[in-house]
Amino acid sequence: MKKLSARRRHPLAALVVLTIALAACAGLYTAFAPADKAVAEETAQTLTIEEGKKLYAVGCASCHGTGGQGTSDGPSLVGVGAAAVDFQVGTGRMPAQQPGAQVPKKPVVYSQAEIDQLAAYIASLGAGPEIPTENEYDPEGADIAEGGELFRTNCAQCHNFTGKGGALSEGKYAPSLEGVDPKHIYEAMQTGPQNMPSFPDTTLSEENKKDIIAYLDAVNSDDTVEPGGLSLGGLGPVSEGLFGWVFGLGSLIAVAVWVAARTAKAKKS
């Protein structure tokens, strides 16, 4: 009887064994789960790049080269970054219909998912500006007054002081910024598309860019009040000067003719 009782297990022994087993499983999960997640993300990114490469071969390689190195018909895309692709393709400028002084905005050809795939492939060719997050370009809480000052200093020379656009040399032009997606305005400042200079964070910080976007949203909003009356299209001194010459000077000439006629008639009588 003593021998049999010596072989009996303690009542808590099963609980201890179960606890150790659960701890071991938890340790194994902690050790291997992050690695599995990283592998899955890397695989998904690889597939995205591969799909983007296929789209590139069909719609872009004829001008930009099979490896994005550029040709006589299109510049190199190595190092332009995902933001440049998202802007150019997301505004319909690319693929271009025909060469010219400037590629105009037109209806978008690709879906956003396809644009993301193209952007991922181009980004894989060389480091460049990334597509901004909504938090980076959301103008909520931005300083509109500061944005106006920055816009008039850095942008108004080409885009007009309210972003209505304007003509440049040799058939080029600064497009209107009215109704443009804030993300695309941010990306344009990042990448400097076509004739526009780039404004990296070292030149205009993220906050500066948000302030400019907020200013453009304010001056082009339907709720904006024109304290001076008619805005004349917001085109600046050209339209205002023309209005002054045609209507202002014209009115003065009409008054002068009327006064002269009245004076001559008074002398005759």
C-alpha cells in the first residue's frame, strides 16, 4: 500500500503541466507570428510591384523605357518616387496622349488600385517622395493667413494670387488650382511636375504646405465673401486694368463729350 501511494501524483501536478504547456505555446506564437506577418506584408508588396510592372510595360514603357531609364520621348523615372506617379496618373496627365509644350489634365485612365501598383513599381526603381497620408495634406486647423503669405511669395507669380492659373512662355502655362484635390496639390509641391519647381520639406515644411492648401480652399470656396465687390474672375491686375480702361476711361470720355456738347449748345443759345 505504501508503494502504491508513493506513485500517486500531486493534485496540482496536472495544472502545473498545463500552465507550462500554455506558456510554451505563447512563447512560440510570440516568436514566430511577427515573422509570419512581416513575410506576408513583404509578399503582398512584391505582388503589388509585379502588377505595377505589368501595367508599366503596357502604358508607360514606350516613352519612359523598359526599366524607367527614360528615352528621347520621356524622362527617366528613376528616383521620382511614388508621389510623382500618384500625381501624374491620378490627374490624368499620364499616360500622355501626345507630346507637346505641356501635358494637360484629362480624365483618369487607371483606377486608384492600379495607380498604387504603378507607384509601387516606380518607387522600387529608386528612392523618392512617398504618397502623403491624409493627415499630411488635410487643411483642418491650418493657418489660412500664413498660407496666403506663402502662396503669394512662392506661387502667385505663375498661378495668380488666387490660384486661377496663368500663361508662361513657349506655350506652357500654370494650371488653375481651383477644385484640385488637396493630395495632388501637396504632391505637386513635393515633386515639382513639368514646369513647376519642387518644394521639399526643407523649403516648405509639412505645416507650410497645409497652410497653402487651406488658403486655396478658402479663396476658391463658394462661401468666400468678396469685400471689394466683383472679383473679375480673380485674375488680378490684367482683368482689373482692362476693366478700368474700357469702363472707367470710357465713362470719362463719354462725360467729357457730354460736357463739351452741353457747353457748345449753351454758347449758341
